[in-house]
Amino acid sequence: MKKTLLSLSLVCLTLPALAQVPSLRAGDPMPRLQLKDQHDKPASIPADLQQVVFAADKAGSALVTDWLDQQPADWLARTKRVYLADIHKMPGLVTRMFALPKLRDKPYAIVLGREAGDLAMFPARENCVTLLPVTAGKVGEVSHACDANSLQGALK
């Protein structure tokens, strides 16, 4: 009986952690992020942020980095954008040994979501990049770019 009660208690305590975080929608305030970049420095989110570029998986991240690698190093800051990358599903060894060293070579800031809940509020579409306009601290209509041409059109 005690074992059953203990097991039931543990399940009840973990249920809130498993609950899905609602995605940001148009009109929602831009959440305050307290994350770090690829250099393990606190992320800098500009007060006058105009757009969030979010990659939730490897394919989306490849689209963004391929595009950003062709831009001047200060392009994100100059255009008041921030690039968020969710890496929480990546195995720790792969992150430390391969991904982070590669990301640290990038001349632009990449804000990293290292835990499941860090960027869970951002809507995602598999193999795509999520684009969220931000005006006066409020999120606008979410869009997705799933290929290089649509990403280029959305970021120009």
C-alpha cells in the first residue's frame, strides 16, 4: 500500500512537468529569456527587437546558419533580430564535442535552448524555421520558412 501511494505521488508530481507549454500567438508579449549564447555568455535580447528567428531542429538550424554565414557578422544586431536554436534533444556528448565548438566559430550570436522548457513556448514546424515579428514587445503573426528561398524572402 505504501509503495503504491508513493508511486502515485511521484506520478502526480511529475505531471505538471509533462504538461505542454502553450505556444506564443499573435498579441502575446515577447517572453523574457534568460538563456546563454554559444560562448556561454548571457544572451542579449535587444529591447527594440523586431524579429525572432527560431530553429527547433537540425534542418531548421542548417537553413538559418547557411543564410547567416553569408551575411555580415553584425547583421542580426543591426537588423534587431535574434537567432534562437533549440539544442536540448542533442546528446550531451555530441553537444560538447562537436556542436558547441562549431557554433563558437560563428561570428554571430546564437541563443541556445539547452533544456526542454527553455524555448518550448516558441511554435515550431519540423524541418522549418519559425519567424516571429515583434513590435513594441508583442509577438506578431507567426510564419515558417521551410527552404532557402522562403527564408531569404522572409529575412530581406
